[in-house]
Amino acid sequence: MVPVMWAVWAALVLILAALYIYRSRLERDEEDQIFLDDSFEHERSAQAAIVARVNKIQPVLRVSMILASVATVFVIGYYILDIVNQFK
């Protein structure tokens, strides 16, 4: 059971890391504040597309973070329970 537990935890953490890297790659071209007039509509639409992609990945990132956290708590709980059982 322990190798499976660690494999699941590692997979979830790798997925979480990949999602963070993907989001950071999307956000590197995003401007915090830009002032555009009508002649820069293509820039405005490019920024809107970046924001839309980042907003689309946010729920997946949140679920992945929750799953990785639950798996981490499970691994820690398993070893705490193992320590308690050894002292009985």
C-alpha cells in the first residue's frame, strides 16, 4: 500500500506543479495595467485572451491543490498512525 500511496501523491504533486508552470507561462505576457486607445484593439483582445485562459485554468488548479493537500494529509496521517502503533 505504501508504494501506491507515494505514487498517487507524487502524481498529484506533479500535476499541480505542471499546472502552476503552465499558468506562469500564460501570465508572463500579461500586463498588470495598460491604457489603450482604439488603435490598439488587437493588444486589448490579446490581453483579454490571456486573462480568459488564466481564468479557465483556475478551477482545475484549485481542485488539483485540494487533491494534493488531501493526499499529503493522508500520507502524514498514515505515518503518524504507524508511529502510534509501534509504541503500543
